[in-house]
Amino acid sequence: MARTRTKKPQEAAAKPRKAGCRDDAGAPIGIRRSRSGPRRALVLLAVHALIAVHIGHWLATGSTVSPIEPSEAMEFSKHSIVNAGLVFFALATVSTLVFGRFFCGWGCHLVALQDLCRHLLLKVGIRPRPLRSRLLALVPVAAFVYMFLWPAAYRLWIGDSFAPRGSQLSTTAFWKTFPGLGVALLTFATCGFAAVYFLGSKGFCAYACPYGALFGAVDRLAPGRIRVTDACEGCGHCTATCTSNVVVHQEVRDYGMVVDPGCMKCMDCVSVCPKGALYFGFGRPAARARPRREPARRRPAFGWGAELGLAAVFLATFLVFRGLYDLVPFLFSLGIAGIVAYLALLLVRTLRGGDVSLQNLGLRRAGRLAPAGWGLIAFFLVLTPFSAHSAVVQYHEWRSAARFEDLAGVRAAWFSSKPALGEAELEASRALEAHASSVQSWSLLPRPESHHQVAWTRLLRGDEAGFLEQLDRALELRSSDARLHMLRGTYERSRERLAEAAPSFQRACEADAGLVAAYVAHGEVLSLLGRFPEAFAVYETGMAAVPQSFELPFNYGVSRGMAGDVAGARRLFERTLELEPHSRAARENLAGLLCQTGEFRAAIAHLRALLADDPADVDSRLLLAQSLAAVESWSEALAELARAVADAPQVPELARMLEQWTREHPEAARRE
């Protein structure tokens, strides 16, 4: 069995073992400081240094590798986009499959914060006690399913393909998926520090981390584990030192290895073992571990009533705070929910009577409320009404978002065809305005999205002044929202005010460097205004920012063609087909350009490809017939023209053309 240690494990002592670990003179051996801790701290500091370098590179150059963060892998679950986060998550999972959860212990920045918090608490005499809830331990699994499996399952249900659709290994919008600095600091303070004080060491890992759910499951299959020799005397030094709340001495006694998936291979237990009995080695994985003896059953920390109460408060708090005022991200809300659930349990116990404590703070002592207990009550007297108010805001935002989505089809077609609203659409519009207006009335902070939604209700009923008023208000509150600039630009363009539309589309490009539609709309408007050099610059900027987009080179090619640059247009249409071989528009335009420049044989190949995809395309068939005639393939030209006549008998010009060609080339007609 391979081991990472070079020192051989000590043989079991010949003399009878005494309780605990003792030296040769029989004196008890105290718990040593972990030798692994300082080394791991240096590694985690290096991880943070690399994160700082990554951010610094983006700030200095404006472009860098896309975020190396597991949550970025959701882009593949949702849209089949490969990015650096997906590659990183996959590599971390594969390494866990071999070595166990080494990445969590040695590479996670949030684990570093939690360990720092534990270290500081120990310095002031506080040893965080773990919560050990059975139901809350399922939260990471539920979070992983929601983030990664649910989108994939939905796509499978609707028949969407999982083939990769592109890659985003680099980005100019590095911070797009991250919260602002203030919220990020609060997230780290809550998930990296407060979670440890209230929920125990690695509290966030145990009760919130969705990535840990996958790593924990994969760890069960990993051959790399903490294992034990016969030199173990069960002193418990390993358990006392473990920062992951693993009962190490019992697991190695019962299984000969640590089987708890919460073990993050920090190696603290190995370094403090006074007998050198623990080591990291390879062998049978935890999923196939055979107990040496019947493992001792742990008594649950809470009855099912308390467990259900914890779960109910957790769920309610999560739903209230998640996305509140667009300030509370998903992982932050999980951390808040876990802490509030535990505090609610302590509140109930405090009010019932009996001695209750929170870490080093007494909440109720000798039947009397302690100052900390009064503080807990005061906290909930503030939190409860705030949560109720926030729930009202969240409810109206949820309902307005649903009604807004009901109108998606109407909104998408509004500027092109202005479809008449049916009774269902009218009802959805009225409900949307009612809920969005309630958000504006109840919200403690201005809500630009509700102004955006009300703007649409005004536009749908023909109140363009009200539409512009609400839209401008939304833009004042959130000038960085590219959607709002796009809406303003599209409105101006629909009114044929192209000069007014251009600045809005430009601001949309600046607000979201990856928004293809913004570059396309801006380039189109500039081209229609005859400002071709500016349009070309917009398209080139867009192609540099979103190199996998085929829409940008296509529209750039159209713009080049409008400017009379046939060679440039041809090059861009060819680039479009490299990126998206099934783009009919690009192939049609390219075939037309080739015919225009007299390159009929090259055009014929593209026209045949178009007809293979859609045999009923009469225009392409007519152009193919004309191209064949140009290269004097009259038999084939007549055949294609005859097919066009058969497919479009309502077009008399085709029949007259066929009659003329047949009369002019009788031999080819006879062969046909």
C-alpha cells in the first residue's frame, strides 16, 4: 500500500497499552501543534495571491482568462458553453476521484477564511461546536442539484442538444457574474467567518457548499484516504485537531481508514498523531470499506421536531433573502439561512427555559435570561418584521416577473409587427403593472426593474410618453443595464430616429461587452446612416470581444457589402460559415457575391448546398440555373429552371424564361 510518509509507522508497544497515549515513562502525551497547518496556510495564501494576480491582469489589460470558479460551470449546464470555470471544476473533480477532497482543504479560498476564523476564535478561548443537523446536511446536495442538474434536466426534457456550442476561455467582462465589492465582503464575512462561529468549523462547507456535495460524493470512490496502522492507541488527538469535525479516532478504529466524506485531507491528524499511526495512502475506497467492528451509533443531536423546525426556518429565510434587492447572491443567502435557522432554534429553547448557551455566551442561566439572551430576542424582534416586509417585496417581484415572462412573445414582436393584445395578454399586462407598482410602493430601495416592467405596460397600451418616463427612470437607477439601453435604442429605431438610436446602442455595448445583439444593432444603425467607418469599428470590437459569434461577422459582411467592399464582404461571409456552417443567410449572400464577381462555379457549390438543405427554395434554384447557364452547362441549367417552374407555377416569368432557353438551346433541351 503506497504511502506519502517516508517515516515508517511505529510498531505497537510490547507492553500492555494504557489509557490514552503516554511516553515510555508512562506520562501522558499532550496534543501537539499541527505541522501541516502552517504549510497549508502558505498554500492557501498562494491561492489568494494567484486570485489577486488574475484580477490584476484583467484590470491592467481589460481581458483575461474567464473566472476560474466552479459556479461558472453552470454555463455548460444551461447553454453548453465551455469556460475556464468548467475546466477547473472538472479537473478538481477528477483529482478528488483519485486523492479525495484535497482540493477543498488545500485550494479553496472560502475554506481558508473559515480556518482563519477558527484560528482566531481559538486564540480567544472559543472552540466552535458543530451543529450536526441531519436535514440541513442535505442543503449542499439540493444546492448542487439546483445549480447544475436541474438546468441540464430541463434541457433534456425539451430535447435540447448538449453538444458544446462555444467556448469562453477568455473574457473582458471578468466581474459580470460576481457581486459588487461590498456584497462580496459581506458574503465572505458571513460564509467564511459567521458560519464558523454559529455552525462550527467548516460550517459553510457542511450546510451550504454545493461543490462540496459533489466532492463529498466523489470522495467515497477515491482510493486515497487517511489510514491507520496497528500503532494507534485511540488517544483522540486526531479528532481534537481535525478542523472538519470528523471523529477520526473512531473511524480509523472501526474501518481502518477515515470514511467520512467531510474529511478534506488537511493532514492535521497525521501530523499530530503521537504514535505516527496515521498516514495518507491508497487502497480500498470508502464506498467499499468493511467495518472491523460494529460502528458505534451516534445519538442524533436533535429530534425530528427540531430538525423540521430548522429546515422550515432555513427554507423560509432562504426564499426571503435570496436575490433581495438584487444584493444577496445564492451562496450568501444559503449562509444567512443556515445561521438564522440555528439562532431560531436557540431562541425557542431560550424562551422555553433551562440553561442555553451559544458557544461561549450564556443565553439563559439558572432560569434567568442573560444579556446575550435579551440580545437574541432583540435580534429577532428586528429580523422578523424586516423579513415579513421583504417577503412582501419578493412576492410582488416574483409575480411581476412571471407576468412579464407571459408577455415575452408580445414584447419580442412589438417593434416589428405590433401584435394585437388578446384578453390573456391584457390581463397579464394589468397584473404586471399592479405587481410592479406594488414593488415600487413597498421596496425600501429603488427598483429599476419594476420601472422597466411598468414601462412595457405603458407601451403596450399606447402610452408612449409614460413608457419613456418609466424607462428613463429605470436608466437613471441602473445606467449599467444593457437591456434598458437596447430597449431605448430599439424604440428610437422603430420611430426611424436612427441618429437618436445610435447612442443608446453604443451605451448597451459599453454596459455589456459580450452582448452580441448590441453590436449588431449599433453597427446596423450606423451603416444605415452611412457612417461606415464607425460601423466597421463597432463590428470589429464586437468580434474581438465575442470571437465565437457568427452573427457579428455576418452583419459586418452585410455592412461591407453596403459600402461596396465586395472582397471584404466575401471574406466575412466565409468566416461566418466557418463558425456556423448552417447559416443560410451567409451562404445566400456569399453565393450572390460570387455571382456578382463572375465566380459562378464557386457560387454553384454554395447554391447546391442551399438546395440540399431546402429543395423548395425557388430563388436559390433560379440563381443556380442562371449560374449553370453562365458556365454553359445548359442541360443542368434547363433542368433546374424546369424544377423552379414546377415549384412556382404562379410565377409566369419563370415559364417564359424556360421557353426562351429551350428555344435558344434545343440540343440541351433534347438531352434534358
